Amino acid sequence: MQEINTGGNSSKNQLVELVNLRMPYGKYKGWYICDIPEHYLVWYKQKGFPKGNLGELMALMFEIQLNGLEYLLKPIKETRSKSFGR
């Protein structure tokens, strides 16, 4: 498996969380944070992201989508899929 160079362990941990954490409420409840549509994250950006870890992850996903960096999550998603037999 190819390692992602994110410049720091905490950054890598956040990318792993984006792929494995599910939205706990709202229109996209149950969706992985990394799969939430961009328009929903834009709406939250304008409204204000939630406080705490969830808000930080949603803001990070917004920035990833804004800058076209979704490819960074692909190897992590593949690892998740293999772990769950999907």
C-alpha cells in the first residue's frame, strides 16, 4: 500500500477520520464525511460548521473538494473497502 505524505501524523489521522466517520445527523446522516456532496458543505461553510471535531473534519473536506484533492482519500477508501469486504 502506498503511503500518503501529509506532512504530519495528525493530518494523516484526519484523512483517515474523513473516510471512516459517518455524519451523525442531518440530511446526510449515516454518510461518510468524505462522501457528503459539495453543495452541502458549501451550505455549512456559509452557515458555520459545527463546533468540535465534526466541524473541523467538515471544513477540511470542504477545502479538499474546493481544491480538487479528493484523490488523496482514494487509497484510504480502498483500505476501508478491503477491511469490510466491499
